[in-house]
Amino acid sequence: MNSEKHWKRQVAFGVVCLAQFMVVLDAAIMNVALPSIQDALHVSQSNLPWIVNSYTLLFGGFLLLGGRSADLLGRRRIFMAGLVLFGGASLAGGLAQTTLWLVLARAVEGLGAAIISPASLAIIYTMFQEEHERNHALGIWGALGGLGAASGGLLGGILTDSLGWEWVLFVNVPIAAAVLVLIPTLIEESHVVGRARELDFPGAATVTSSLLLLVYAVIETHSNGWASSTTIGCLAASATLMAAFLWIEAHAQSPLVPLRIFRINTVRTGDIVAALAGAGMFPFFYFATLYMQQVLGYSALRTAFAFLPFSITLIVCSVIVSRVLARVGVKQVLVGALCVMAAGLYLLGPLHVDWGYLNLLIPLELTAIGFGVSIVPLTVAALSGLSHQESGLGSGLLNACRQVGGAISLAVLATVAANRTGNLVADGHAPRAALASGFAAAFIIAASCVVIAAVVAFVFLRPRRQSEAPARESVAEPSAAGGH
């Protein structure tokens, strides 16, 4: 590859990563601004969670459809459509004058994110042909995603305090606009061609509805409870729709999700591990933030700065892991990283009301190392064995498993923590000590999820056999910026 093409590809890669950073940042940045939004728009306490949940609901529900649409209809085209939705919804949300207005804008943002995230990973996967380059790119992509999650609180606190809550949404607009302008000149279109481009609408409708109902049931358990008729009804309907989806996919000529891909060991195992790892990491961010603010008394800004060592370590580990992956092996690196992550979470088990920041530092750093190192091998495993034209589908599956696993775990552990806290307060314990104990219980269970993920990876993940490779479809791939 000549120097001009190489430079163009690197710029294209940076632009795609910037879009993914924006999506992950937006999911984290809103939490800090919620009190200001509640005051400004007079949001009721019962409606306040929907400013976050509307985003989560659409994001989790449409990931599979977004990923497969990128493969079939054009990765660049779908990526740009997601940017238009996301940027436009961010602008509308910043201008919101009512709760409903803001909730609807956040929902459209979630839809845009469900399109951008798998499409961006699919673009990167097809952009780099050489394995070492691809793994290095995936490391940077994952590191920026982790940085967005960890730095959302910091940037949210700064923007809310200095410019107002509206800017946690307005900040997305120039980023989305810049990426939209640059993408057509940097990345050529790529997609599956021929008969396989037919979109499976019945399959898309059933799986998207199933995921929407599942995510809705989970995020509403804090108010409805797990045993309520609403929760049970939504879960039953979700299971029924998922069964219908599997039947449709088994009989469709051009299925949204070809069921044969689940015969690929690396894909099947990678997605299961992603769900279990997400079940550990989603609660970590949530409960660590609450512990710092509600137990240790940190401000939102101080809490954000407390996560800076975590963010730096995560970025460094995500980038350098690609250099050792080929020598050590995907399975070994992934299992080791998950064990380190589980150790970090487990060390938060003795959480105490009198802990200082230094007591938190080692668990935080171990968790960052494990999480940062696991990103690349997990992504490589989950996409291994898929042809390039199915990279969007593989990305959507990976993100959907991580999102749903994390959402379910967070709902369950929030209930566990609340029940333990309530019982201790009823027994006469001080509220802050009871909170710390409740959070500690959640960390232990989160660590157990990651341990199970490590066991699954160790036992079931094996090098892909040639017979497991899916049949190739006719595909039009990029010829310039993609380096093909």
C-alpha cells in the first residue's frame, strides 16, 4: 500500500472511531446532567429514568437489525444514516422544552446508536485485511469506546456546570456533522451483492420486537418488580417472539441471522462470553459511581476525576494487547484478562464506609487491566469465522449480547443491593454503611459472572476449524480507503 492510501486509511479509521466514541460517550454523559434536567424541565421522579431508558431501549432493541442492514444495504450508507439520526436527535434533545420531547429525542438517539455502533465495527473489520493490523485497530476502537464510557461523567460535569445541561446533547452535533462531511471522501461503499441483499423483514420485526420487550421488561423491574404481571407478560411475549424469529430464520431464503453462524464455535462462545462479561462490567460502572458519591460523599466532578487512572489504564491495555495477541493466542489472553477483571471486582467485595480512594485504586486498576485487555480478543473471537459481508451481523450480535447481558445483570443486582441495604437499615445499621454493604454484594455477584465467562472461554473456545467457516457470498468491498 502506498503512503497516500495508507494515510487515507488511517484518517478514515480515526473518523470512524470518533463516531463510536461519540456513541459510547453519550450513553454515559447524561447521568451527571439528570438533576439539572429535572429542575429545568420539571421532570417527575417517575419519568426521570426514561431519559436514560428510552436510549437504552432503542439501542438494545435495534442492534441486530442495524448490523445486518449495514451488511446488506451498504456499510457506509447505513453508517451515515445513523449519524443523521443521532446528530439530529441530539440537536432536538438539547432544544427540548418538555419531558416527552426529550424522551422521544433520546429514543431516536438510541436508534441512531444501534445503527452506528455495529456499522462502524463492520467498516473497520473490512478496512484492515492483515490480522495484526486489524487487531491493533480493534484495540484502538475498543479503547476509545472504553474511554467514552469512563470519561462521560467528567465531560458531563464540566459541560453541565459551565454551559448548561443542553450541551451534553449539543456536543454530539458538531462531531456527527464533521464525520458526515468526511466519510464520503474517505470510505467507499461496501455491501453484499445479489440475492443475499434481500432484507428479511419478518425476521427483523420479530427479533427487534423480542429484544425491545426484553430490554423494556428488565429496565422497568425497578418499579414493576420481577414477579409483576407486566414483567412476566413482557418476558413471555419476548420469548414467544424469539421462538418465532428462530423458526422464520430456519425457513427464510435470505435470513436476517443465518442460524449456521451459531455452529461456528468462536462466534457462539464469543457472544456468550460477551453477555457474561457485560453482566460484570455494566454494574461495575453503576455501583462504583454510586459508592463514591453516596457513601464517600464525592461530587460528580470528583468522581469523574477518580476514574481517570482507570481510563488511562484501559486505553493503554486496549492498544498494546494487539502486539501480544498473535504470539500468546486469543483464548489465553481472553481467559487471563477475564480472571484479572474478576479479581478486581472481587476485591470490591469488602467495600466499607470508611474506605479511602487508595483502597479503591488497586481494584479499579485490576478491573481496568482486565477489561482493557479483554476487548480485542473478545471481538476477534466473536467475529472469527465470519466472512467480511457478515461482519456487520457479527458486530450487532456481539453488541446485543453485551448490552442485554449488562442490562439484565444491572436490574438484578440493583434489586439485590437495594434489598440488602433495606434489610440492614431495618436492623438498625447506619444508612451509608448499609449502602456500602449492598454495593459490595453486587460486586461479588458481578465478579462471579466474569468468573463464569472465563470458565466458558477456557472450556469451549477453541481454534476455528476450516469446516466451520461460513460459505462465502458475493460481496462488493471497498477499493480505496478500505485498503482492498
